[in-house]
Amino acid sequence: MSTGAYADDKALYWRERMNDLRAGKPIYPVHLHLIPSDFCQLGCPGCAYRMEGYSSNQLFRDPVEGNNPKRFLPWHILQRVVADCAVMGTTGLEITGGGEPTMHPRILDLLKLAQDEYGLRTALITNGLTLHKKDLLYRAAKSAWARISIDAATAATYDRVRPNFQGNPSKNFDKVLANLRSLREMRDAISSPAECVIGAGFVVQRENWREIYEAVRLYRFYGADNVRISGLFTPAGDAYFSGWKDQALEQERNAVADFTRSDFRVHGRLGEKLADLHAPPDYKDCWYQRFTLYLGADGNLYRCCVTSYNRLGLLGNVVEAGGLKALLDRPEVQAALRDFDAQSCPRCQFNDRNRAIAAALAAPEAPAGDKPLHAEFV
């Protein structure tokens, strides 16, 4: 069993769940992507939810408010979901978007509830713009990991790939780097790298690929423990990267070689993501959705982030069902998970996980192994 933060076989650690799947029994997820807010201060052209024609825009767009709806999960639903996670043994709560999660008016209450009252392991993916607030910094630093999406090494490129929603020029790049440093300082003051890993995200796209190497150097300087490099998902698939893919991959390889240390990791995942874009899955069973599910700010539960805000991924609505556990306990939802054909997906960024789980399920018993880093975040 692998031990890295992005290991593809974390599901194998959960032996009881693996054995239940092998016996044909339903299981509750280990890991929930929780989207408290669909509203964001930024208007990123590469945002999967706001990209016209992309699969995750199908149910995201509001008929009145368009592609940046002021849509938030109600507080009583968030309370119910967190309580359900504790009951179900869903110990990894990844708070992400959708929109910018810290724009939810009760984000601090949500983090406090999950961390202090229920003892869940939280993670936060954020654009970093609100992390100048000390109470939010504190809660972010109490998470198992926090990642700031930056995608640039210069202010000019940042404003191209991550512009303000209103479109006016900003000083957001400098703010985000300062907030990254503040998060590192808060983490070092209250915990350690073993308790909270700070990451920076770089999604490679046409406007920023020339800055991959310099971005890694910069994020390391400002306090990140790691950098995650991945590729932009668009309706064009891997054709989007034609003409500059090899140069981008070379920058990634050089960054991995030059900056990786015992105390700093570069997770170069661009090549892997490009392979995921090439074709639909070549297997039928989607095991990943049994371990990780996605709850949108629209109250809908989806199979994963790739099928989020899309009818293909829709499993039901937690508001209508009265909670997450109540929804998952419905026989028709369990049947939808069990009978889903992964080959109906146009692409999958979890091929590695599905193949690792399938290989393990083919064995007579789930293998034993040490607990991998962030095992709760499959």
C-alpha cells in the first residue's frame, strides 16, 4: 500500500469497507466533498462550473443569477450533514467549491462544528483571498491539509486566469501570496507539518504554462509544503493542450527535479491528467464513488466532482431527503451506485483509484497495510 498524499490506493486501508464491497454489501463513504457555497469573488474562465458547454455547468447555472449564483447550503442542512458524517464513519470532510467555500456566512461555524464537536478530519481548498482573517486562518491551520489555488507566478497572469468576477483589475495576487505566508505562520504557531499540510495549486492552462517552474519556486518561498500541478478540464479534452503540451510537461519535470526535498514536495500530475482526458474509462465498475461522494451547494448529492452539477452524477437531494444518511439509506440510491456504468462517463480523473480498488477486490481478502497520509481523503 502506498503512503503518499496522492496515493491511488488509499481505499485499501479501509479493510472493513473493502470486505463489505467484496461481499456485495453497501458501504458509507469515507470521504465527502462538501460545497457550502456556489458564490465566488472570482470569475475564472477555466472554472469547470462556470464554463459554458462543460458537463459541470449543466445544473450549476442559475436561470436568474447566471454562472455565479448566491447559492449556499442552509446552516441546518450543514449541521445535519456533519452529524451524519460522524454516524456513518465519513471521517474526511473536504470543504471546497463550487464557489469559494469561505464565502459561506457560517464557514467558521462549519469548521468548528466538524473539527471540535465531531472530531472529523477537515481539508480546505480555497482561493485564499479571505485568509487574512485570523479566525479563519486558525481553522484552516487546524485542518489535515489546506490548499490555495493560485495558478500563476505573476500578477498579470493571475488576473488573466483568476480575474475578479466583476472583471476589474486587482491586487489579488499579492494578497494571496501574503495570505499563504500567513497560513504557514499560523500553522507553525499552533501545530506542525505532520498535523496540517499546506499546499498550493497550479492548474496548467494555455495562459500560464510558461510559469509552472517559477510558480513552484515562488510558492515554496511563501511557505507551501507542496505544490500540486494538474491540467485544465475543458470540453475539448486533451486537444486543448495541443501545440504546447510537451513544453509544459518539461517545465513540470524540471520543477519536480529541482525543488523536491524531504520537506517540500512537487506533485507533478499533469501527464496523468492528460491521459485521463483522452478517453472514457475502459472498465465498468466505478468503485471510487463508493468511497468519496460530492455534495453541492444546491443540496444535490453527486457521484464525484467530475460528474457534479450534471444529471449523469445526480443521486438525489439531501434537503428533500432530510439528510445525507437518509438519502444514502434509500434502496434506489444504493442501486444507482451499484449499477452505474463507468463507461458512460466521457472522462474520469480517478482511473488510477478505480483500477487500484478493482485489483484489490479481485483478491480474496483486503490487504493489510500502514495507514497512508490523509487516508480519510481517498
